[in-house]
Amino acid sequence: MAERADLMSTVPDPDPLMEKEPVPGFEPLIVTIACHYCSYAAADLAGSMRLQYPPNIRIIRTPCTGKVDVLYILKAFEEGADGVYVAGCEEGGCHFDIGNLYAKQRIYYAKKLIQQVGLEPERVEMFNIAASAGPRFAEVAALMTERVKRLGPSPINIKRI
Amino acid sequence: MIIAEQKPLEEIREMLGDAKKVMVLGCGACVTICFAGGSKEVGILSSQLRIAAKKDGKELEVIEDTIERQCENEFFESVKDKMKEADVVLSIACGVGVQTIAELFPDIIVLPGLNTTSFGRPKEPGVFAEYCGGCGDCILDLTGGICPIARCSKSLLNGPCGGSENGMCEVDPKTIQCAWHLIFEKLEKMGRLDQIEKINPPKDWSNSMSGGVRNIVREDLLEVKLES
Amino acid sequence: MKSNSNLEKVFASGQLAVTGELGPPKGTNIKVIEEKAKHLKGMVDAVNLTDNQTAIVRLSSIASAKILLDIGLEPVMQMVCRDRNRLAMQSDLFGAVALGVRNMLCLSGDHQVFGNHPQAKNVYDIDSVQMINMVKTMRDDGKLLSGDEIDGEFKMFIGAAENPFGDPFASRVPRLAKKIAAGVDFIQTQCIYDMERFKKWMEGARARGLHEKCFIMAGVTPLKSVGMANYMNNKVSGISIPEDIIKRMKGVPKEQQAEEGIKIMVEQIDELRKVEGIKGIHLMAIEWEHRVPELVERAGLLPRPKFD
Ligand code: SF4
Ligand code: SF4
């Protein structure tokens, strides 16, 4: 099982979610929004290093996480995603200086928005992954998958168990 | 501009009741600037409504649209057919927009998605502050350009009261600046402290809402109708 | 004489005036007033009756003033701008004068968010400075704010509060001047703990001769405990208690804190009455009315003058 991918993320430490058991037989669908300059490059690197990470994630590339709008996140849930996470450069290392910091604020806002409609706020998180951190990319993918497995299917598509 | 904020989602859903087809209609003016009722917010709110309905296993179709201004008749031309198709129109314009729809389309059920709060401006990114109370008798000339009607929690005309501390108002020392502290500093800077000792007389509130509904008629602008 | 009130007479006689304060009950139980009044009788020259203080609904200050008059104590009726517009104020003032009230205090009033009806719509039609001026016009010109003549005599000794500890500090003397220009007869200050700042304020007032244009009464409140001191320091806006006073309170065991608070108060009163321009002491012994006889005795404020 994946360890908590530490350093920078909106995941609390310790993470009470990981104390739960995963919902048996559930394979979540997770949307990963990764920025071109860091996290997407890290994903590439993970691939060329032949690192294993769960097939549950679907990666969308954005020029910068600062481009991420809460609407993208809501749309993902509306279309059936069980979890969404945004992966940007490390704080202080954003190619556009502060795009990832704006993204983080929006992630907290998105948590509120999905909570209002009855989804667990833990379904949305933000991670910071440097371009050189291929292994961390794989780690984060595994961690988020494990977390969402514990949350179970999104309440709007229970049937997918 | 007019400042507004979205009503709690729960309240909106309650208002919508069992409507099967809802049109969320945004406004491209003030409420777009204050991120309460522009096309972006139409998208977010509509998406939330759809997710919530799916979660509850309810049937709901949400149509989205935004027009330039909801307070003027002519902008409804492009959306009026769509509006009529919906069971209800959820307007996320200010209260004026909602009422314009109610007046122009007596057969359409229109619901307010926002709480309209004040006249103000985006003071800094993410901060929308109240600046004017629409008192109908502007006295900014006396107060260094800072409005004590809207920006003093007690609308005092001869402040500051005893609750002013470190520049902040006792009503909420975290978010409300004391208007009279600002006025004092401004007048001091302008070398017009004599002004602060002049007693501002009781205000004539008859120009405000206290005098009844205020409709302005400009004869020169009235529609000219040809006698047939 | 503007009002012929006892308080005015004390000032006129050149003696140090003393006023107390009484919070009316949160209901109709007038025994509360009678009980508190019993302790104040003969101990102070007049008693403030708060008007829905901290925006909490209480027996009205007018009715309380009448009850006090019946007991034989002189009221200082407080009136806030929060709850009444100019119509209600003037009509209530007629009522008060007709019932025999001769002193009043014009206040902005605490904002309703602090009280038990934070959902209320406030009034603030006129502010405290304008109220002072309105009452003065009623008294001196026999006219309402509208200019209409008043039918009958209207006598009133007009007071107001001033907070030397509010910010910006530089606005506090001008504001006093403004209240004087509006027609105030006497001023009661917010409770004083920060002696240095208070003296600075008085210095500013004296520099402009304001101490001779109205009677300034220094506000004092005995601290009952360290808890109360901390509460007032942190929670009540416009009050700051210097570190050394809090230290002094902390320095004694809990059972002796009240006694220490009284000692501090007595010292404060001694110091305040020596300040040039101070014409009276306003003693706000909050929910401590029964201790007032002891407090004024120990502060050397007895006996109170009597006039025929
Ligand atoms: S004085 Fe009146 S009109 Fe002028 S800014 Fe204030 S509320 Fe608005
Ligand atoms: S603290 Fe300032 S803004 Fe607040 S009520 Fe008093 S004068 Fe007005």
C-alpha cells in the first residue's frame, strides 16, 4: 500500500481516511490534472523509468495549474469521476511563479462546492510534484487511488461497484 | 456596481423544488465582476445542481445562459424562447434583474439565486466592499470622499464613536475598517481638520428609501409617441 | 439653572459630583430596581439608567427613571440613537420631562450585533452629537427639530459620554469640543484604567479650555477579579487596562482580588479628583450596587451634598 506522499499537498497528516478499509472490489476513476512544466513531466519520467502506478488515473495536461478552474473539477464529478486531483510544481517552483498557489486556493474552494452537493471534500486534493520527481508522481497516483478506494464510489454513480 | 453573493445551495435547491427543467440565467454586468452571477458562476451552479440531483436520483435538466444585462428589456431577445421552455428560471442577477424578468415575462416563474447586498467595488482581488448606501443626498464633500452612511456601521454623521479601535470598527474588528477613522486621517492629511469639528446636521433622509420609493423621471428622455 | 436637577446643583455649588449607574432588569421585575436603588440612595447625586445597554432588551430607561424618582433618587436617563428615530426621541423626551426627569445622557448606543436581537434593523436616524443639539434646542428655544413650538416647559441637563481611549486618539479632543459646541452640559467618560492616556486627553481638553465649558466626570469601574480585567481588556472595545493593573490583580489570591480591585479604584479616584478640570466621578459598579456605599465611603466621597 502506498505511503502518504508527503511534502506538499492538501492531504492532512495524519490522514484519517487511511484508517478506513478500502471498499472491496471498487476500482475508482480518478482525474489527474497535471501542469505541463512539472507534474506532467514527472509523469513522463515515471513512464520512462518504467515505474508502476495504478491504471485508475486519467491525466489531463494544463499549461499551468493556475489555469485550473473549479468548473473543470465539478465537470469531472458531473461526468462520473470518483476523485480529482491537481498536480502542480512545487511551491516556489512554479513556472509562472504563483499559478500553483492560486490552484491550491481553488482546491479548497472546490472542496466546499462538492461538499455542498453531498460529496466528500477528500475527493479533491492538490499535490506538488517537481519535474524530476518521477517516483513521487507514481506515489501520489497510488496514494490518491488508495484514498478514493476508501471513500467508495462517488455517490452519483454508486452503480459502478 | 452592485454587489451580490450566491444564496446557500441548499436554499436554492429548496426553492427549485421538483422543477424538472431549470434555466440558470446569468448577467454579464456587476454580478460578473463580483463573481456571483456571471457565465462562470452559471456553469458552476448548474454543475452543482446536476450533481446534487444525480446523487438524489432526481431527474433534472439544467439549461445555462448568460445575457449582457438583466436589468434592461432589450437583452432578453436572444434567450426568451429558451426561458419559456424551462419550468423555472433561476436568475443569478441582482434583485433588479430578477424583477425585470418577473415584469417582462409574467408567465415565467423566476427565482432569485443571489442575495443582493450593496453598492460597492472590488477593493482588491477577492474582496468586494460596500461603499455607498444610496442615501439620495450625497455628502462625500464633507467627509473627505469617504461615505459614513454606508461605511460606518452606525451611519454616524459625527463620528467616530467610542468603539473605534486601531482603525477598525467594533462591529467586526477583523473586516470592517472604521469609516470615521479613515475620514479623520483623510481630513488631517488634507489639512481640513476644521471640517471634523463642524457639526453635520441631522440628515434629510427623505431622499433615501425613507422618503418612499424613488423613481426618477426625465421628461427629455421620455418616449415620443406619434398620435395617429 | 438649566434644569434645576440635583446633579446640576452639585456642579453649580463647586463640589465634586458623584453619579452611579443602575442596569434595569431584563423584564418587568421592578423589585430589581428598588433593591439596587436602596444601596445607592444618599451615596450618589444621581443615577444613570441604561437604555437597552449592550443592545439587550431591558425595562425602558424612562420607566426606570420614573421608578427611581418615586423612590427619591435622581435619575440620569440614558437614550441611545440605535432604537429611536427623531420622532420617537422627542416624544419620549416629552414623556420623560413630564414625569420629572431632569438629566439625560445622549449616546450612540452599542451596535445591535452585540445584543440579544442581532437580527434587528437599527435606526441611527440622528447621532449622539445631533441628539445633544436637538435636546438643547428643545430646552433653550422651546422648539422641536422641525422648528415647531413645544407646548409646555422643557427642562433638561444634557449629558454625553466620551471615550478618551477610542481611536484615533487625536480625534478625541475635537470630538469633545464638538459635543460642547452641540450644547452638552456634562460629560461622563468611559471607565479609566489607562491614567496616562486619560491625562493626556485632559491636557488637550484644558489646552482648549474645554474643561470650563462643560462638567467632566471621570468614569471608574472597580475590577472584581483578574477574569473581569482580562475580559474588559480583550472583549470590550474602547477599554484598555494597563499591564501593571492586571499584574497587581494577579498578584493576590483569588479571594482577595475584589478587595485589591477596590483599593485600585480608591487610588484611581484620589488621583482623578486631583486632575485639573475633573468635576465629578461617575462610578459604574456593574452588578455591584450593594457595594456602592462601601466604595464611596472608602473613596472619601461622602457625605453627599443636600439642597432644599
Ligand atoms: S453620502 Fe449617500 S450618496 Fe454619497 S456615497 Fe454615501 S450613501 Fe452614497
Ligand atoms: S467604530 Fe467607526 S465605523 Fe464602527 S460604528 Fe463606530 S464610528 Fe462607525
